[in-house]
Amino acid sequence: MTYQALYRVWRPQSFKEVYGQEMITQTLQNAISQGTPSHAYLFTGPRGTGKTSVAKIFSKAINCPNSTNGEPCNECAICEQITEGSLGDVMEIDAASNNGVEEIRDIREKANYAPTQAEYKVYIIDEVHMLSMGAFNALLKTLEEPPKNVVFILATTEPHKIPLTIISRTQRFDFRRVSEEDIIQRMEYILTETEVNYEEDALLLIAKAAEGGMRDALSILDQALSFQDEEILTADIQLITGSVTQELLEEYLEALATKDTKTALDLLQSLLSEGKDAGRFVEDVILFSRDLLLFQNMQRKVRSLFKIAKFSEEFEKLASKIADEFLYEVINIFNKTQQELRLSNHAEVYLEVATIKLSQYEKVESAVPVAAQVKEGPKNEDIQRMQREMSSMRSLLSEMKENGSANGQGQEVKKARPKSPTGDYQADRVGIYRVLSEATHEDLDQIKSLWTDILNLLDVGQKALLNNAKPVAASPSALVIEFAYDILCQRAEEDNLLENTVNDYLEKVINKRIQLLYITTEEWPKVRKDYIAQMKKEKDDETNSTEEPQEKEDPVVSKAVEFFGEEIVEIIE
């Protein structure tokens, strides 16, 4: 016999076997037992939550001659034929491949005929949102004036695509995601029946990876059984789902909290080199940080409220020494990183940037202890220290004012550029100014037209690096490239092979080699503004120096020129 997937073998055959949808199954059972079923139902909800399974159970229960309290017996000929899919009065239709007007008209015509074997004809239309508008209009007529003993069950994952005229003529049931507890309970039942040993943590990982879909959970379990059919182990599930162990998450967060950037980056590189999914890692960090926050602020430690963490001595130690403000920042930064990963092919860069940002978090929060001291009241030594600092600041300010007035400049003191979370990369302003002084639109347009070809020549790492960059200025001998972060500029500048590869290509295509200069998105507008200001100042100075040597013209000479003309008047010093 051909092998069948677990979700098919263990598909629910009665309402009591459906997990996580008790409100819906109870309502349907009551309608059947009371003899008041509706002519049309709409089942909506995420994939793998039991919509089609409940529809088939309903079709059995409504037609089963031995039905008890709305449950089918699953032993009579009607139930067995519906289970096998061979009963002509119960039809399951895929709207994705039968979405035209003609198919719906055919259903409407056949619905007018009485059922041949069962008491009710049942039409289960899966993915009904795929029907065309014409098909919906054809179906609407049948729902308005339904034939006797005909029930339509419409199932969809996208109810917003269904016309309101259809929805208003159906009883709607919204299937919710199945809870982790229900998924684990169902898997435990299946593994017990099949006599397969398992680790509880392994089932918990599967339930989390399934994200509320029972079918997805059974598919992962099926994959795990193929990998190791004797026992379901936590390590195997971590490999299959790309999940990260709690021990690694604890080490990573502790390294961030203690500002041990090197250890944090080493852990990150280690898990990525093992093939762990970057998106899964980001999600695990967010959920684990959430669990730590919950643990810190709960009066009673309720295990069921935790997403991925499990109680251990190491977990409690970490929760006691890590600040909740830091955990808020972890969740905030990794949430932004999660959005960035969806738009990038180079997850490693964004994860490294997030890691370095968090490892320098305390430097940004250096004002917090001062605020705490103010709240408690300053000590005498603190007051004396602050007075000394203020005195030195006053003397420095006075000196700066004197120097400014002596020079006649009165220039405003510029604030230092704030450090980036990834370092303090200094762009080559002299080189960039030189490019701007010689820059032309033709040179930049030429580079932009070759940019895609340049990217295709690079290896995976270099291509991913320049995917996050763009050329912003070009001269005949140099090119300015803009990056979002300092760390990317540093990587590009340190990669000599990158510049050689780019120049080798340009030499072949346009017969020249150029210098590559790098700058961050934050600094680029400032550099352009400063360059324009410098050019304007130089022009004004040149104009002033040209006018200074000219002496004022003698009014007597001016009057003579006015009377006699420039040709006659000769001025002798």
C-alpha cells in the first residue's frame, strides 16, 4: 500500500477528534441533533486549522442514519463512502481549478436533483475566494433560493475576497489557530498509538514551529519520523526547524548584556555557519526576551504563559541580572531587524549590526545613573565634582569666545558627529570633495548603467554587500558609494579584492580604473552641504581679493572724463 502522510492517516473522523475548535463543533452538533442545519456555511481561518475536515465530518453526521448527538457513527455504508470520497451526494470541489462560471452553473443545475443515496446533498467548495466574479454571481442565485436537502459549505483562508452578498447568505464560522497545548496533545496521542518514544521538548518545538496549524505540525512530525523513526528527539527537531537551543540564547543575551561583543559575534557566526535560519533566530531572540520580561514581572511563575523558555537555574540567574530596559531594547532592535531581513538577501550583515548595537547599549544609557542619583539626592563629593566641571566649562567657554572675537570670526562650535552603533568610520572628505569638484552627470550615469553587471561579477559576500549600496557621485577618476551603516563602509574599504574586481571590469568595458570612496547615508547630505558652503566661501574670498587693490577714483578726474571724454583725458601720476 502506498505510504500516506500523517495528516491524512490521522485526519479527524468525528467532531470530538477536532482539537482547538470546540465552539464550532459544538454548534454544528447541536444544529444536526436538533434537525436545524443551515443551507450554507462559510468556514474561514488559517491553513491547517480543520476547515475541510470539519466540513467532511459535518457531511457524514448530517447523512448518518445512526448519528448520535450530532456525531457520525463512522461504521455505516454512508459514513464509509464519505470517508473514502466515493459517495456521489457529497462532492468536494477545488475552486482554484474550477473557478469559472460554467463549473458553478453545472453545480447549480445538479443541485436541483434529489440526492440518490444520502438524505442531503453536500457541496464542499474549498478555497472559494478563487472563484471569478461571474462564478460568484452564478452561485449567489443558488444561495438565494436553495434547493431542498442541499447544503453548501464554503471554505477559505481569505474571507475578505468574498463578496458581502455571499457572506450575508451563509452562517460564518471563524476557525482560530490551534493552541500549542492542543497540538502537543494530538501529537502525543498519535505517537502513543504508533508506539514511538518522544521527548516533551521536541513536541513543544514542533508546536511552536507549526504556528497554530495542526496540519503543519503533523507534517513536521512526519519529517522527524523519516529522519529518526525510533524516537522523536529535541536535537533532531532543532535541525529540522532551524530552532536555537535555550542554552545558546542564554549565552548570546548574557554576552550582549555584559558588553562582550566578541563573544556575541562568535555565537552568531557559529549558529549561522551551522545553517540555522536567520529569521527563526530573530524570532527566537524576541520571544525569549519576552519570556525573560514576563518572568521578571510575574508574581506567580506560570509555565503555560511562556512562549519558548523553560524554567532552569541558568534561566533564573539570567533573569535576575539582566535589566528590563535592556530587554525592551533587544525586542525593539530585533523587531526592526526582522523587517529589514525581508528586504535583504544578506541576513548576516543586519544581524551583526543588531548585535553590535546592543553590545554598546549601556553607553547610550549613560544618563540613567545620573537621573537615579538626582532622585536620591546628590552627595557632597558629587556636588564638588560637578562644581569643578562647571568651572572648567566656564573657563573653556570664555577662552573660546575670546579667540572667536580676536579672529573676527565668531564661528559656532560644531557638535561632534555621533558614533554609529557599529563604530566610528571616517569618510575621506578630501577625496570626496575632489570628486565633487570634478563630478559630472555623464560619469555617474555611466556607472549606474553598469552597476547591475558589476554586481553580477562579484562573489556572494561582495554582491550582498553592494546590494545595500548605491553610487551617488562620480568623476572621471573616482566614485563615491553610499552605505546605510558604518560597518558596511568599513567592510568595503578593507576588501581590496572588491575594488580590484570592480576596476578590472571597468578597464575592460570603458578602459579606465577609478578610486572607490565610501560614505554613510547619514553623513552624505552633510558632506554635500559643507562642500557647497566651502565653494561659496572661496568664491566670496576671491571676489573680495580682486576688488581690494582698486583705489577709489578721484572725483576731479571723473568730472574731466565726463566733460572731455576718455580719449582726450590722460592721467599722469
